[in-house]
Amino acid sequence: MISTDDLSIEYNGRTILRRATIAAEPGRVLALVGPSGCGKSSLLAALNQMTEIIPGASVCGTIKFNGQDIRDVFETSVHLRRHVGMIFQKPNPFPMSIRRNIELALHQHGKHSKPAINEITETVLRDVGLWEEVHSRLDRPALDLSGGQQQRLCIARALALQPQVLLMDEPCSALDPISAERVEQLIESMRGKYSVIIVTHNLAQARRIADHVAVFWMQDGVGEIIEQGETDAIFDASTNALVNAYLSGRKG
Ligand SMILES: Nc1ncnc2c1ncn2[C@@H]1O[C@H](COP(=O)(O)OP(=O)(O)OP(=O)(O)O)[C@@H](O)[C@H]1O
């Protein structure tokens, strides 16, 4: 679905990620794990073409969507983002009503029919388990919701566009434990429907929700993927000493 070939990222001429090759498969969850500063978030930013608006950022290598270079598939980043949604660590609802958050996302992508918008709004709010909590106050400000509800609204907003890929950058780490668990369950429920790439520092969470894992490490001051594979194989049967030390909490 979405993949990279030898992707390297620089900021102001300093390489921070070297030759990363990953593939997120349809319906599966890929976790990117590793110590801070190895370029995991930057890789997500490149997949969503956000690096194009980061001053000093440059990306080399290939990003493919369904096997084709993304620059050939999508005319603009707006088109790309309709298919590749992004969820950030800190929930970022628009400062407007709950309803408008979803409506605006749909408007931006050319959907204007009111009945269709209402139907999609209910469907995605149900999908994220928020409908019962908010259906009687859809016109209230999204910023009045709790952090966990805001994060689920942001996920609903992304789902409204029916993306094939969801990129999630530590989506639970700014939430209280109960909200974090709900969002984690939500990610689990996405298995089979979306390709999910999630950056997480929570190794127990990676183990619970990921089908496959890529482990990042700093080599000579530059981030690299040092191992990747099926979650059980990485956690239980890696022969890489660094990976074992990191996953067992002895290093990193
Ligand atoms: N906009 C930017 N300009 C310059 N350098 C940046 C920028 N964003 C990130 N970096 C640098 O790139 C390197 C990789 O950062 P990145 O956030 O991608 O790593 P990470 O593995 O996701 O870290 P963490 O797990 O802490 O989020 C770091 O040295 C960081 O300081």
C-alpha cells in the first residue's frame, strides 16, 4: 500500500535518517519503535509530504503508493492526504464545533451534500465510539471535549475521508491511561480495514497492536532501521543484540 525505498531525510544538510525501507501492508499495523531522535516522526512526516513545508528539510529516495511513486499518483499533497491520514501526539481538533470538524474536512475534499455529510458524521463518530457521548452536542466546541475525546474526534475526522493509510505519531502518549486504552482499542479495531503506521515509545503497546515492527537505532549519529519483521519474531526471536537490549529495556 504505502512503502519507502532507501528513504533518507536531512534537516539543513544534516542527515537524520539513512536509507529507510518499510512497507505498510493493507489491513495491517506497522509499529516504528526506537530511541528518541532516530527519525521515526520525520519518516511519518515524509510519508504525508509534510517535510515539503518544513524549512531545511529534504528527502531523498522513493515513496510509493500501491507500487507507484507518490509524485506520479497524487497531483498535490492535499490529494495525498485524502488517502493518507495523519494523527498527532497532541489532539488537534479545529477550534470550531464537533460537527464542523468533520464537515470542514469533507468540504476541503469536495463533499458538500448535507445529507451525505450528516450520514458520514454519524458513521465515523460511531466508528470511534464517540457518537453516544456527543450526538446531543454536535454544535458545541470540539475544544470542550476531554483530551481522549478530542483524539477520537481527530481520528473520526481522518476516517471521514476514507483513507487507505493512517499515520499515527504517538497517538496515546498525551492521554490519561483510560483514554489511551480506548484509543489503543480503536487502533486494534482498524486492523483489517486500514494500513496503520504508528510511532510508539510504549513497547508493550507495540507488542499488543502491531502485526509487524521496525526497530530504529542511531548509528554514527544517524537514524537507521536495524531490524524489522513480524511482531512475535522481533520480540521473541531477534538475533540482534541491540534489538534485544532495547526491547527488554536494557538499552535506549
Ligand atoms: N524541523 C526540524 N528541523 C531540524 N531538525 C529537526 C526537525 N525535526 C526533527 N529534527 C531533528 O531530526 C532528528 C530526528 O527527529 P525525529 O523527531 O524525527 O525523531 P524520532 O525518532 O521521532 O524522535 P522521538 O521518538 O523523540 O519523537 C532529531 O535530531 C531532531 O532534532
